[in-house]
Amino acid sequence: MTLFQLISIATFSSLFFLAILTVAKKNNPVIGYRFLSLFFILVSFIFADEAFTITGVYNFYPGLVIIFQPATFAVAPAFYLAVVYLTSVNKKISLGILVHFIPFVLVMTLFIINAVTYPFTERSFTVTGKVMERTADLIFIVFLFVQVFTYLYFSSKKLKRHRNNLPLFASNLSGNEYDWINKLIIGLLVLCIVWLAEAVLDNLQTSFLFSFIYLAGTYYLGIQIIQQKDVFPFSQEQKESVAAIIGEKENRRQESAIISDTAGINPKELIKIKAERKQVLSEEKIQLYKVQILQLMEDAKPYLDCDLTLPKLASMLLLNTYQTSYLINSCFSENFYTFINKYRVDACKKMLENKEYANLSILGIGYEAGFNSKTAFNTTFKKITGYSPMEYQDQINQTKKRN
């Protein structure tokens, strides 16, 4: 057995183990991890197919072709559905998802028909291991790559939308952004290009080179999945509230698009759109709760908790999640993320000016104030103050010298 064959088998085994590890993960959202597990199983089938082709297993057990090769057409839909459910706070599974697997069913049907029509012993296999002529082989390859690129594009859009919605309910974005999914999307794009080159050029040296990368990537994903925390660690009621807040944001975005293009639209219609927005709290209650939230931020300092979320803050105010979001938007014209991080930046400024915190590094002060990453600390601090934390500290030191 060659080194390349050993690496292919190791990659297949590692992916299968990763699928088991993923399906056992109980973090929210569970459905997303189930589809991610299915994705890893299907990718492991691709490596098994490659190993069976090279080792000649298909020559002895040609019926395995029907199991392993059509699975390629289910990989992209499984990944897309994993992204959809991992980034959705309260999405329910439905029979509509079966539409995504129609290409897989069609290809498997063709393989079965081919198996019934021609005895396995009369077949010749192409270099890629597919039981079909070269022209048909290339047609399937082109269709496969169109499918994969399409699903990766929409997966990227789903992930971007998730990141745009995070500031509505999370006070820290790092750890909630699914950065490893973004890297996986890029990796899959590269992988597709490599597979296409292999299919067209039949360059096994390229396969050997990238087989090491596939194996290393598998272990990287395993580590990231283990470390991934709950993005939506909420009760069902809180999930529904967060989903409503996200839905309202999408509606406002659509309204803005309508208002920005007012040609041919009756002005009364625009007024009606704005008036229909639901008033969650009366003006009297808004003023009452505004005093309470300001007092809470001053006394309890909840912003020092790096895991603070909108539902957590709502429970402290004895309001529901939706009402708290409405209160912050109405009183401060800010989303939850900006509201909390302004307090964190103010806390950092006070600590940088206080000699009692001289023993802490600048980054240490950032962590002390509730930030959970260096990037988030530096970016947020500069956005709010106009200076980086180091520049702000230098200004303080220069002022002290002059005095």
C-alpha cells in the first residue's frame, strides 16, 4: 500500500470520526450540527471513492459505485443546510429541504438504471472511477461544480447575514461569528478547483500534494467544532424574541429600500409603512425603564461580563428580550452591541487613567472591561474614541508629563 493510499484512508477515517464527533455535539442549534455531520460523512465518501478507485476495489465490488459516487451531489446541499441551521436562531426543519437533494436522487437513479442495464462485469471504469463515457463524465463534473459553487455562494451570504445580525443580541462578536465556517467555504472553493484540475488533467501528483492539506484541514475543523460555544444559548421564549428582532431588522431594511426608491409610490403609503411599526412600550414606561437601565449599568456593571447577551440583560431589567431591544433602540438609537461596548470603552479609559491598573497591560485592561478578543478591543475602542488604546495611553502619559 502506497503512502498516498494510506493518507486517503486516514482522511476518510478522520472525516468519519469528525462526523461522529459533530453529531454528538449538543450545542444550539442542534439541527445545524446534524447537517454538518452529514456533510462530513458525504465528504468521507468522496475520499473512500478515490481510495477504492486507486486500489481497484471497484473491480471486485462494483456495486459500491452506486453508494459512494452519487453521494458527491449531496455534499453541497448538506453543507448549505448546515450553515442555514447553524446561523438561524429558531428555524424549524421542514420537508422543503428535500428539494435540495433532487440532483443526488436523479444521479443515483441514473447509476441504478445503468447497473440494471449493463452487468458490472462488462463495464470499464474511467480514471475517475465513474461508470460512464468520457463525455458524460465531463458533463457530470461540470454540473457538479456549478452546483457546488452555487451552494457555497448562498452559504457565504447566509453567514454574512448572521454576522450582520449578531450586534442585535451579542455584546461580543468573537466566538459567535463562525469564523471557521468562512474558512471552510474558502477551503471548499479551493478543493473544487483542485478536483476540477484533477478531473481534466488526471494529475495524480496534484492529488498527492493536496492529500496532506485535506488531512490537516480535517483535524483543524475538529478542533474548531470542539471549541465552538453556543451562539444561541437561550430559552425557547428568548429565541422567539431574538428571531422577531432579527425579522424586524430585515423588514426595516426592505422598507428602506422602498423609501430610497420612491418613484411612483404614493407618499401616503410611505407614511402608512412607518406608522404600522408596533409600539412595544408606552412613552411613560420608556422613560421609567430608561432610568432603570442607566442605573443598572452604573451599579451592577453587567458589561464587564464578556458573555453578556440581550436576553441576560433583559432578565436583569425584568423585561422580556424584545422589550429590552426596543428600549435600547428608542432611548439611545443604538443596537445592543454598540450600547454595551460604549460602556466597556469608557471603563477602559478610566482604567488607563487610573494608577491602580498600571500593573495590567493594555490588552489586560480590555479583557478586564469585558472584551473577549484583542481585535474586538482595538477596533471598537478606535471606532468610538478615534484613537487606538495605545494612542490613547500615550496621550494620557504626555498630559501627565506636561502637568
